[in-house]
Amino acid sequence: MIVIDHLHFAYPDGRLALRDVSLRIGRGETAGLVGPNGAGKSTLLLHLNGLLGLPRQAGSICVDGLMLSEESLPEVRRRVGLVFQDPDDQLFSTTVEEDVSFGPQQLDLTPGEVGARVAKALAAVQLSGFQQRIPHHLSLGEKKRVCLAGVLACQPAVLLFDEPTADFDPRGRREFIELCRSLPATKLIASHDLEMILALCTRVFVLDAGLLVASGATHEILGDEPLMLAHGLEKPHSLFHRHPHGPMPEGHH
Amino acid sequence: MRIDGPFPTAAKERFGPRSPARRIVFAFAWVALIALLPARLWIWQLPSAFALIFVTRKLGVSFTALGKRTLLIWPFVGFTALGLLGQPEWHLRVGNLVLKAVLSIWILSLLTQTTSVIELIAGLRRLHFPAIWVELFAFLVRYASVLATEWNRMQLAREARTFHLPSRERWRLLAQSLGCLFIRAYERAERIHQAMLARGYR
């Protein structure tokens, strides 16, 4: 579903953001992308949407069978939905309805089809009836859900999340995890919230200073304390302790 | 300017059924009428003034609130009036300028006081205003509060670490903060553009 081969990227100021990154994510899989600040997680997500230009320096990106190129860019963007970290970056319209319909409108659908997609997307994030609400009057959790609805309305095959649980309260976080679990698309989640990664992802990639330093089953990678500490991360608490209301996480001994 | 929320009750009852597009057309036509009336016929502005008093009372809009809304425009009117001083018939011309400015701002304030921004944007679209202008206006409205919040956060953070500062230094810091806000706004604009591209914007 997602194939990245030897991707190399430096920003115009010369800062090296990604160095020879190669990874594969299967259809329907939920993968995590972890690493310290400045590791290149957001840069990698932007690349998957072709937002940093085509990989001219080195490497290739293939999403849902489509090699990222000038010609395939619009179709890749249709198939890949990116949920940004700060909802205020993503919610730029004056009403929720306008914002959620922004993507479908770019697909040249009829007003009826756009309306149906908006209603369906808002229902999926449990915000039916919010059409005429003003984005900046919503709570953070609601804003994030509207962002997700805006992406779902484009019916993407791949969902990318950049720090989806940042600034959430525990309930909002729990609701997000449930919501995310219910979505059938292939998902790549970049986050520092390792407990959430543990709850949602079957596989995880560790990125540090632009290098992919480890990848594998989530419990194995996140349970490897020396690896976590070496790359500015911490082994999640739930891998240290048995949860009083549930079984031990898979792979933990 | 109201972003949304209810009309003042009286305004809703008396003004609500008219579409925002009609309100915009009516307001701008009225302003044009006031602006185009020759200076010597200033006495004919009085019916407009009386009509505005009547409409304001009827809509239940506070005169104080309207007065406060016009504060920003007075320096501009003042500067323009200064340029007229010493010219032939300057009394008449300055008086005419002030009268027209007061009435026009009054009308536009009534429009913004009784019409939410969302309605204004819908009205402008219905009137086929150039899409790029309407979008820019919508962006301005959407992000004004975000920038205001960001500015307040920066000011709070600055004040939390400001113990004793001479006033000259305060001005320097204020200028720095404004520069910083500009850069943040610029970076945010880039991220918004990326978010638009990510959803297929061409």
C-alpha cells in the first residue's frame, strides 16, 4: 500500500531531514511512526502527500500502487488523507460544512454528492448537526474530529495522522483511539503518545535524525528499553505493569 | 463585527427575513447616495440622518456600541480633513467630509452589527463578488481570532518574564513581538496552504 524506497530529503536551507528512508506498509495496516522532536516524522508524512515536492534528490514513493510523480500527484492526494497536528491549520473555512466539503468540491462532484459525503463524514466522526457551526468556536476535540471528517469526505485509502492526540484530555484521547480503530483505511500515525501507538498499531517505525533506526512489531520495538532511551523515547508504562482490568499486552513477558 | 450568534432580538424580528445580499446592496446604495450628494446640498443629508436614528432604534442597536465601532476610522477622517484646511470653502468641505463619513460609517456599522460574517460572506458570494476577494475576507475573519489568541499568549508570556522595564524598552519589545507574530502568521499561512493542497486544492 505504501512503499518508500531510499528516500532522501534536505530542506532548502540545507538541513537534512530524511536520510535513505525505506519502509513498507500493507493494505489495511495501522503503523506507528515514533521518534524524538525533529526526527523527520512530519516531513515524512508531508512527503507521502507530495507536499514537499517530488522526491528529486533520491528515492521513490509509491502509494496504493501509484508512483508519486507530477502526473499522479492529484490522484495520490485524493487517495491519501493527511490530518495535521494543529486543527487551526486545517480548518480554514468559516463553517464546518464549508470546510468538510472543501475536498469533495475539488473532485468536481455534484452539489448533491458533496452534501451526501459531508453528511456521511460528519456522521462517521459523530458530529452530525454541526454543519453550520463555526470552527473556532469548537472544542479542540471537536476541531480535530472536523479535520478528520474533512479528510474522510475525500474517501482516502490511506490516512496519515500527525500527533493526533497532542493536547487532548484523557476522554478526548480515548474517543480518538476508538474512532481511529473503527476506520478501515490504511493508517500511519506519527506521535509521541506511545501508549496510543501501542493501542492502535501493529507495527512501528523509529525515526531519529532523519534515519529509520528500527522497525518491527509494536510491542517488541516499544518494549526494547535501551532502544527507546537511545532515541529520546521511553518504554510505555503499560509494558512495565500488568493492567488491573485487562490481559497483559501481547509479546510482553 | 459579529462572527455568528443571535441577532439582537429586535433586529432579528425586523430585519431577519431580508436576505444578506439585499442588506448589502441596500447599505452600499445608501452609502453611494450619501457620498454622491454635492457638498452645497448638505442639508439633504438630514433625512438620511433621521432615517438612521429611526432604523438604529428600531433594530435595538446601542448608539454607544456604534460610536465605539467608529473610533478606528476617526484618525483617517482627521488626516484627510487636515489636508483641506486653508483651501477655498474649507469650512464647507471639512464639514461635508465629516458628515458623509459619520453617516457612511453608521450605515456600515449597522450592517455589520445586524449581519453575521457568515451571512455577509454568503451575501457577497450571491452578489457574485470576485471569488478571491470573498475568500480573502473569509480567511481574514477565520484567522483574526486565531492571531488574536496567539498575540495574547505571546504578550502573557512576555509579561510573565518582565519585572521592570523602561518604557522605551517596552516599545522595542512590542515591535519585536509584532515581528514575531508576522513570522508566525506567515508560517501558519504556509501550513494552511499545505492543508489545502493535501485536500486537492489546485
